[in-house]
Amino acid sequence: MKGIRKFCAKFFSSIKYEVFLGIALINLVVLLLFFAAASYSTHRFFISDRTESARILNAQEALLIENLIRDVDKHIMNLYFSDDVRIVLRDRSTGSAEYIDSYYSVKTRLAGIIDLYPEIYGIYMFDLDGKHLYSLQRQPVQHFIKNQDGGWFREALDRNGAVHIQGRHESMAESGKEVITISRKVVDFKTYKGIGVVTVEVDIDELSSHLMNGNFEESAVMMVMDQDNRVYSNNDSLCQGILADTEFADKLNSNQNYFWYKNQGKNYYVVWRESEITQWKIVTCIPREDMLDLSARLIRIFIFSALVAVILSIFISYLYSARSTKRITNIVEQLNRFSEGDRGIIIQVNEKNEIGFLQSYLNVMIQKINAYIQTEYEEKILRKDMEIRLLYSQINPHFLYNTLGMIINEAEKEGAENTTELIKLLSGMFRYNLQKEQYLVPLKKEIEYIQSYLLLLKKRYGEGFTAIFELDHTLDEYPVPHIFLQPLIENCIVHGSCAGQEKLDIIIRTLQTETEKLIIIKNTGNILSREQVKELNDMVQREFEVGKQERVKTLQNINFRLKTACSGQCGLNFEFDENYVVLKIRIG
């Protein structure tokens, strides 16, 4: 097990085998999808082809039945125009010579219809009272005709000349022959009144002999079902099983023209259609093995072809991955030598494609790294020297801070309260200034620093300016850059006093909205026009660009510090106001 894990770890750690595995998997998926699609398409094609063949065969059988019914019905209708038929059906003088001549003339005519169509088993003619006048069969029978019960007879009369078709039943000749009957009321074309009924019996055996003349195997079954599900077929044993199965009838009535059906342990694919004239269903049942036999053989060929294609794909994928990754492996070996300290390596550029570009780029990178290492070594020595100098420079600020503490003590002893207060403010500001290692400080500390700064300036300028603070104390602990407000306040005082006004007002406000945390600084004095506000904002946003004035340099520096320390959305933005110079500072 451990050996298998080591092999897998080594296998997947090599780019050659990763590329091989990736290409092989892609080819495998593509091949499998292709052969799966081909197999499915082949399967669907053969099912569709067999289904279409069965539909054509069903349509042909339906057309055969319908044409037979039309032809027989046409011959019956031709009897309308026969004077002999009118004499036989209406004249009760059966002993007259005219009646006898007409009777045999009609009989000869009916016999001719039987001879014309081999499917016709017998023809019968009745008067309106139901008395049979003619009974002609293709084969002589031993018994007399049955008395008709009036059901089909009444139906034929009630149709007023329309054809009446009766499904499978026993012949009226008591011969045991199974037939279907086509009946029509005979109408006198002169008076347009019914004078009798003609019934034609069609031999079921003859109709069955026409079934299955299509391109199906002998195991396929074709049947015709009338409205009462009485069937004639080329496979009586299967028909008996179907007649006993209600599931089959339910599926036929579900308006689905094809479905799978299981009977006597055997699966059939059933395709059917309904005759427009008789409303009978013509059904073809194809055994599953016949339906899918050729498809299964082709699918087996597809599977074998897929296996061969997969083996070839794996072999070709391995050759391609080995060739493609060899160049990358060479580059990796050269880089390993470089990482181990060999600074003099040069990667050979052998190609003009992406690999060649990578080789050239790595050569340039190695040269730059060598140059950088040399420069970094020299700068490291220089930084050490600067750190020593910085250590010495920190002695003076601490000395001054300690000296201020001593002066405060002496001033308190002498009772100079104002002087003591001013020195304390200056000492606190100096101590805050020394906290350079704290890049971010609470906003409250920055405000306190500004308040001390303004108190010292107020002592200097007297009543020359006023400072108003409107603070949202929920922002007291919010982190801001160290000493970023003091240059902005100083800017307000310097440029605001240039306007020559007697008094300068400064308003410092902190607030928080749903989306922003803001500091707004307003001052009277030198009011900016809209054009000046736009120009100043444009210059402030040009980070690292040297401004035309020292004022712009300071604003650019602070704007950059805010974007770096808080977020890219933070920074300075001047807004136009008719009474104030307004600077909006977004800190969050």
C-alpha cells in the first residue's frame, strides 16, 4: 500500500504525467461521448426505421380494407339503378315470368361480385320486412341461413343509405366461418325510398392472408381490431393473450401510436393506426430482439472500435506529453541549478514558439535577478549605515522632550501658569509627534492633537480666528493616518488669512452616513470658484506628481496616505460653496 502511495505521489508530481493524464482523459471523454452518441443515434435510427416501416405496413393494410369496403359498397350502390332489383324487392308476384327473369338476373349479378373479389365469402339480400331473398356463398353450405336478429338489420336501415360495417362474427350461413359484414340499405333511385338491404360477408381468413407482406421477420405479429376488440391476425395464440390483457387495450386508447408491451414473457414494440372509415385499429407487434438485433450488432462493433481508439489515444497522448514536457523539464533543471547558486547559467533558446519566448524571458529574468542581488547587497550595507545614523538622530528629540519637562517644572515653581500651560501643550504635541511607529491612530487622538495645535496658534494670533468642532463621538476610535489633519488645518490658516479678512472661521466636523465616514473642514477667507475647485481636485488626484505649489504637494501626499491606509475609495475632495472653502475627507 505504501509503495502504491509513493508511486502515485511520484506520478502526479511530474508535469509529464499530469499532461499525459489530462490529454488522455480529454481524449477518453471525447471518444466515449462520440461513441455513446453514435450508439444512441444508431439505436434511435433503427427504432425509427422499424417504426416507420410498421407505420407504412399498417397504412397499407388500412388502405386495403378501406379500398375493399369502397369497392363492395360501390357495387351495392350500383344495384340502386337496376330495374331487376326493384322488381324483386317490391313486386310480390313471385310467380310472374318478369319476376323470375329479374330474380335470376339479380342472382347472376350478385354471383359476379363474389367471383370478382376473392375476399367475399357470401352475399345476402333482404326486403324491408327482413325476409331474405338471396343467400349466395362462395362454398356450398349444408344448413339454411340464420334468422337475422334485427340488430345489424335495423342499423343498416337507420343509416339512410350509409354503409354499415359489422366486425368479426360468425357467418349467417351457419358454416362456422368467421367474417365481417358490409351492409347497406337499397334505395329506389326513382322514389328515393328504401326497398331492401344487401349484406356482403368478407372472409376473415382471406383478409388475414394479406397481413405481414412487409419487410419484417416471421416472428412479428400483425392484427386488426374492430370496435369491440375482436381481432383477426397472423398469430392467433398471441391475439388470445392480448384480448385477455386490459393493459394492452388501455395503451391503445391512450392516443400513443407506439409503445412497449410484454406478453407471455416476451417484449414487443407495438405500432398502430386507426382506419378513418372503419375506426378499426391496425396493429403491428415487433419482437424486441428483432427490433434491436442489427442495432445491437452495430453497437458491439462500436464498443470494440471505442476500445481500440482509447488504447491508441492513450499511446499517442503519452508520446505527445513526453515530447511537450521535455522542454519544460529542461528549463526546470536549469532553474534548479540557478536556485542552488549557479549564477552563470544560460538557457538555450531552440524554438520560436511560446516555449522559446519563455526561455528568452527566463534568461532576461536571470540577468535581472543577478543585477538585483548585486544591487541589494550594496543597498544592504548602505541601510545598515543609515540605521546607525538614525539611531544617533533620535538622541536630540528625546533630549528636547526631557528638557521641556524640566522647563515645565521650573515654570510651575515660579507660578507662571500661562507659560506652563503652553509648554504642556507643546510637550504633548512633541510626544505625539515622536510616535512615528504608529502609522494608524484613533481619530480622537488626531482631534486632540489639532485642538492643542489650534490653542497654541490662538495664543499667537489672538482673536484673529475661531475654531468650531462638531464631532460624532461614534468615530472616536476609528483608525486614521498619524498626523494627517495638521497640514490641512495649517493650510486653512495660511491661505484663509491671505484674503485680508479681519477674522478667520474654521469649522471641523466629523460624521457618519450609511455608506461613508467623513471629516469636513470649512474655512472662510479666500473662497474658491467652481473652476478652481475642479482644477484643485484634478491636481490632488494625480498621485506622485510634483505640484506647481508646495500646497498641492502636501495635498497629494495626504490623499495618497488616506488611499493607502484606509481604502481606494478614501481621500480628499474639495466642494464648491459660496461662503466657505469646503474640504471633504473620506476616511471610510
